[in-house]
Amino acid sequence: MARKKQYNEAEVIEKAMRLFWRNGYESTSVRMLEKEMGINQFSIYASFKNKEGVFLESIKLYNAKIKSITNILENSTNGVEGIKDYFLDFLDFSREGAIFKGCLVTNTVNEIKEDTNPVIMAALKRFSLNIRKLFVRNLKQDDQRDVKEIEAQADYLMNALLGLSISSKVFSEEELKGIINITFLHL
Amino acid sequence: MARKKQYNEAEVIEKAMRLFWRNGYESTSVRMLEKEMGINQFSIYASFKNKEGVFLESIKLYNAKIKSITNILENSTNGVEGIKDYFLDFLDFSREGAIFKGCLVTNTVNEIKEDTNPVIMAALKRFSLNIRKLFVRNLKQDDQRDVKEIEAQADYLMNALLGLSISSKVFSEEELKGIINITFLHL
DNA sequence: ACAATAACTAAGCGGTTGCTTAGATTTAAC
DNA sequence: GTTAAATCTAAGCAACCGCTTAGTTATTGT
């Protein structure tokens, strides 16, 4: 009936995701996406509706990629140690060669404003809350402490993880591992 | 000989700084600065050369403002407790009514890229390193531990502080204070 | 072979970006 | 009062933004 697509949507989203990861949402232009994805703007809008659509698909892919390490956390029975492993795994996950790119989600939370990008912000918050939930689950494995205390610890760990996303752009790998060690020293 | 300026440079930078603090560097346009500062674009460029110049002056002012709490840290003899006070003071400092704006410096570190804004990035790094130096100084007050260990602790605290700048936009004041408590629990 | 349909290319839309220029206006020295 | 210099306003520059449209090309069923 009609012509075939000359590109694979999953493949071009992979490239878009990497670009967003490096540059953030706002400072990644559709022209840049065009070049990186290797397809015309028309095709981008035809496949993903708009720039926001490309980003939402990128988040989905990011979520699928990071599953490789969240799955370990999800199935862990090591309590806090399992969370520490997640931190170290994340460091590896966020690395591209020698440089650390931080977390795509955290980077974007920092960049965008809730009132101008409500849909994106909602997706990002969903992502973060899910990780916090896993932290709570693992913390409960160690002993039966007060739920309030456990949730405060989960907040503490989220804070450290958010910090790590920024720190990874400033500190060296050795320093980052030192930070992780101290973060879990007395938990 | 010539006409007088109809505005005070210190006054308009105060307004510019607040705008950058709320919106970040890139997403604050010169048109927005124009309105907020209450002067024409020509005057902005005449006084501060370019947008980067306005921001660098804003950083200077921010530095002067935050001196009110870094001075306390600088003169503290309470060791780690002095740093904890700094964290709590910072929370207050970064508040505008009920909402937390985070740290102007941290917000911007997250937003800009080193290769496109090297001058700004350098100013931001200088600012951060200075705070880390104060952390090291205070940590040395408590006991004579290994210097390496102290520096690792300073990195850990910087990571927590960076995290706090993001967390303050997501968590409540109560949760933030809980995070700070746990951060200093076993130091 | 031909018509129908979807995917392609490339030009261009109105709006915004950081920054500059032209020209009127105010100040102050003489 | 005249002149020179600094400051003001407002229009406008090229480049870019997200997105669309017009027109061409490829693939299919009949």
C-alpha cells in the first residue's frame, strides 16, 4: 500500500536518549536530535508527535536500561548492602568511558520547571519514587525498626544518590567510591 | 560633562541575582532581566558587558550574601557540629517563604556545560572548593585523624550538600531536617 | 500499468535568543 | 549658551527555537 519506514524507531530513540542524557532536555534542540537520530524532523514528529514525546520515549528506554541494576536491587535480600551495591552499580551504569554523565532523570529534574513541563516532571517523579520504594523495601529486611525511621533513612539515601549525580561530574571515581563508603558506614 | 545613570548597579544586580536563582542561567533571558532589573538592554550591556557579566556579578553578590552563614562556619570551633549548623543555616538561607530555591551555584553547575561556559564554570568551582576547604578545616578540629580520611569526609559532606540543593525542591522541610540529622549521625 | 497511501526531503512558519545600532535626551564643563 | 560626552529609548540584526507544510518518492493492492 505504502512506503516503508527507513529507520527503526527503537534504534533512533536509543540515540535520542543518549543525547538527552549528555545535554539535558531544554538544551537538546530538535535540530540536534535530527542529526543524532539520522532522520528528518518530519519523521521525528510523525513517529513521536513532538520533542516531549521523544523525551518520554527516551525515559522509557532509560528505565528499561537501568532495569539491569534495579532488578538486582529488587531481588536483593542483603538489606542495606544491597542498596550500596546499587549505588556502585549505578556509578558504572552512568559511566561513558572515563566520564560520568549522572542520572538522566536527576539531571532533568534539576533542569526543567514543573509549571512549564508538567508531563515530563510527573514522569520523572514517578521514576524517583519507585527507587525510594525499593530503598524502603530493602531497609526493612535488616531489622524491624520504626517505619518512620526507615523512611527517613530512605530520604537520606535518596539525597545521597541525587548528590552523586552531581558529584559524579566533579569528583573522581576514587572520590566517588569514598563518598559511597562513608554514606553507608553506619547505616 | 555627561548624563548620570538613572539606576544603581548594585540594586539591579540584586534583582538579576534573584531571577537567576529562581530560573537558572540559560533559561533566564536578557528580556526577562530587562524587565526584572527595570532597565533597558542597552544599559545592561553598558554596565555588565554581556549576560555572562551580569551572572558573574550575581555570583559575587550571592557570595557576599551567603557570607552571613559561611562566616559563622569560618569562625566556628565546634568541629562537625559547626558544619551541621551550616547545613541548617543554608536551608534557611535558601528559603523564599515556603519554597526552597536550592543553591544558586549548585543549580547552575547542574545546568551549564563546561565547554560552552568555561568562565562561569570556573567561578562556580572556585565557590564550591572554598566551602569544601571550610569543611576540612572544621573536621580537623575534632581530633587528629588521617588527612585522607578527613578529605573523604569532606567529599561526603559536599555530596550531601549538593544533594540537599536538589532535595530541597522535592522534600518537605521536615524531611530535609531528617536528612541532615542522619547525614551527621555518625561523623 | 495504475491508483492509493505512507514516508521521504527541504523550505519556511512565527517567535525568541543574545546582542547592536541609530538617534533622541540629559548632564556638565567652559 | 554652546558644546561635548554619557545615557537613554526603541528598533532591528542574524541565528536559533519547536513545529508545519508543500511537494516528491517509494511501496503496495488491484
